[in-house]
Amino acid sequence: MILLRIMRTFAIFLFCSIMLLSGCGIFTAKPVETEIPAVSLDPLEKLHADIDAVLQEALFTTASIGIKVVAVETGEVIYERNAHKLQHPASTTKLFTAATALAKLGADYQFETTLYVDTDADTQVIGNLYLKGRADPVLQPSDILKLADTLLETGVESIQGDIIVDETYLDTVREGPGWMWDDRPLRIGALSIRQIEPDPGTRSRALPCGYLLKIELEQKGIEVVGDVVLGTVPPDAHSVAKHLSPPLADILKLMNKPSDNWIAELLFKTIGAEVVGEPGTWRKGREAVTNFLNEIMGEPPPHRFVDGSGLSRYNLLNAELLTKLLVYMHHNFELMPEYLASLPIAGVDGTLRNRMQGVSAEKVLRAKTGTLSGVSALAGYTVTADGEVFAFGILISHYVGPATPARDIQDKIGNYLTQFSRLVSPGTVSNSTYDADKKLIKP
């Protein structure tokens, strides 16, 4: 009995001692170490998340967006949101004008401005002199002066009749459908020099071009008895001097890089004249562009074009149509080089000169911008970190205030596309980026 009490007392003492030592931290149970699994994030999922985050910005509380991104080689849809929703395209309309012009006129197409005389004219004394324009969008005063020099070389000494200016290659509607009042000063015609103000009465620039020719001829010693009048070159007249514009491929650069509306509208009507028939009109230009889209797409997405520059708010299209056109043009080897070369380069030239500087998209992304009040658009191509070509269209509209917030959003998305790589190991470097030389940069 005594032994039993001693053993019980010892057990109680031992238990209390262990509890005391444990409280002092001498015997502390080692926690079980568990490995934290790496977060697996697919690169495409991350791209979606990045773009989705951008589209949560305050601008879209009221503004709307349509966006689509397509891998050019495979046709894979990389990203889309509201891709079928119609928007105002603004100057991305010029992408369709340029594509149709290259396809239907050819990269080597040149605009003509020509001097004619009557068939019965002799070498020194002629009756009427005819100046006919065929919608040269880059015609300069110096080009008219050179025509006068060429005429002088033929031996002409006197013009007994009038200088007749012919602008019948296009119609005489000077303002495009749906243009705002402050866009009307374009006042284009088949014989136009933009630096020369139109005639106050006829609103035609053809008459001032004729007077420029008349003054130059008189200064060179050629007598001009008559006046400058509007008219038509007779069918049997023959050419004595001709000015040719630079090739269309060069003119497209002058149109797309600075987004030149004057060039776009003269080109749009020229397409109508050449494809549908003279005189060129906005309706015929629209018909030619629509027929071209039907040829290359079968059944293009819903759209409406009324002009060639995007000035009109009657123009409507969606991101789906933009990417379809861009993919087609990239696959068309005959048209693609000149088409791509006409687009502004991020951080380098044109309307993208001051955008996306110092990021991956600089010197890589090429796209056409578009801006109207409350409308901002960007559509074109970029090359990813893996060398994939993406075609994209981003249309933002119905916002109030400057275009800067919308452009910043487009630039972020363009940069995400340029940084994108399918080769990034899931869960390891998902927050890394790539520079323009495709080198991995640690975050």
C-alpha cells in the first residue's frame, strides 16, 4: 500500500515537471512543413485577366467598347468583347479605303493631270487649251507650272481661245455625307490643289488652278486671249503635256500615317470612278468598297460606309469586320507589304509618334488611329514576344472629354499583346514582361 502511494506521487511529480518544462519552451513540437504549391496561371488566361482589368477603368462607366484580337496565322481568337457591336470607326475607315485601292487600282497606280489641245491646232497658235484633273490628291502648284514648261517646249506662242478646266472625272458635290460643318472646308474636286482656296462662287478649286496656269503661261511669253472657264475636254482632243503623281503605295503612306482626310476622300471617289464608272462619287466609292468586302469575305459583318476618311458619323462597323480585313490583307502577299508600310509605327511616326514610347510595343506595333469627338479607335498589327502576329481592333465611343484616357487604354492593351508569350512557364514568371528585343525582364 505504501509502495503504491509512492509510485502515484512520483507519477504526479513527473507529469507536473513535463508540463512546466513544456511551458518554458524546452519541449516544443516542431510544426509539419508543407510545400506551398506554385500558382498555375496559363499565359492566355493572364492576358485575358490583364485586359479585363483595363476594361474596368472608370471610363467604361459610361463609354462602350468593342475589341477583338486574332492570331493571324491560325485564326485563333485571342480576346474579344462586344466584337459584333457597331461603333463609329472614325479614321480606321481609311484601312478599308487603302485596302480597296490597293486591290482594285494597284500599288503602281498614278493620278494624271493633263493638258490637251484641239486636233486641228497648229504648232504655234492654238484655239482652246484644256486642263483636266483626275483627282490627284497630292497635286502641287509646282506641278501646274511644270505643265506650262512642257507646253512651252512644244513651240506654242499664242492661245486664241480659253483655258478650259475639266473636273468632270468626279462629281461636283464638295462636302461628304454627314460631315460636321467644320469639316466642310475640304471641298474636294477632280482638279484641286489644297493650298489654293476655292472659287467663292462655284466653290471649285479647278478655276483657281486654271488661273495659276494662265498667269504662268503669260509670264513665259505665251499670249492667252480668252479667260479661264469650266468645261469638258472634247473626245478628239489630244494630249500635249501630262503630270503623273507618285505611285499609290507612296500616297497611302501620306494618307495613313498622318491620317490625311483630303487624300482619303479623293481616293475614295477615284475608286468609285475606276471601279464603277465616271464620274466618281461618294455613292460609287461606297459601292466599290462594299463589293470588295463581299469578294473577300463572302458575307461581311454588318457595316455602313459613306465616305473614305471616317469624318462622317454615318459610318458604322465593328471590331469583327476590322480584324477580318486585317487578317485578309496580311495573308495577301501581293498587297500586304505596301499596306503594312502605310501604317503608323508606335513611338516612331505618324499619329502614333508620341504613343507607347519606352515600352514593348514601341517600334513593333503598327496601327491606324481614329478620333472624333467622343470616339477613339486603334486597329492594326503587333508581333508578340514569341514572334506571333496579332491583328486587333479596339473601338471606344460615347465618352465625354478628351481622348487621352481612351488612348491610354488602347496603348496598355497594345503593349500587353506585344509582351504576350505562350512560352512563359505557368506559375513561375507570370508577372514578367518582355522588352522589344524579346529578352526576359525580371519583375
